[in-house]
Amino acid sequence: MNIVWTEQAFQRLVAIEDHVAADDPRAAVLLVDKIVARTQTLARFPSMGRRIPEIPGSALREVVEGSYRIVYRVVADTVEVLTVFEGHRLLRPGEIERK
């Protein structure tokens, strides 16, 4: 399977990196590396993430890396990473941009 990051997901990852880098640039790079590595696992195991509890009945799934939720969906032979955000928050139904 291919892993594709949406523009929204990529922008949020950059924002997370910038936020963490303000205090510790090395920690920011390590965190981003961990998040990206976590998504790479989905190429082999696309169904490993749990369904998003806030949006029942959707095809959205998530995996967690540290305190961050990585939301994705599987379309044909592609895993689309849709967004990344802090795990203490709930995902709102309109928060993910539709293509």
C-alpha cells in the first residue's frame, strides 16, 4: 500500500514540529520522525488503527504516537493520512477537509 499525506495533515505536522521546536529543536525532529514512522507501518497493516469513536459509522481510523492522534482512511491501495492532532482533543466531524 501507498501512504499519502493530505495537505492538511502535512501542514498540521509542520505546525506540531514548529511548536515543539520552540523549546527543543531536537525533540521536534525526533517526534516528527516517530509520527511518520508510525504511518509507514500502515502500509503493511492498514486496518491496525481503531475506528474514530467521535464519528461512528465512518471509515476513518486512527493510530496514536505519543500524545498525537493520526487520522487516516484506506482508499483502494492507498492509506490517506488526513490529519494529526493532540490526543486530548476530540475530532469534530467537519474538521477534516474533503477532497
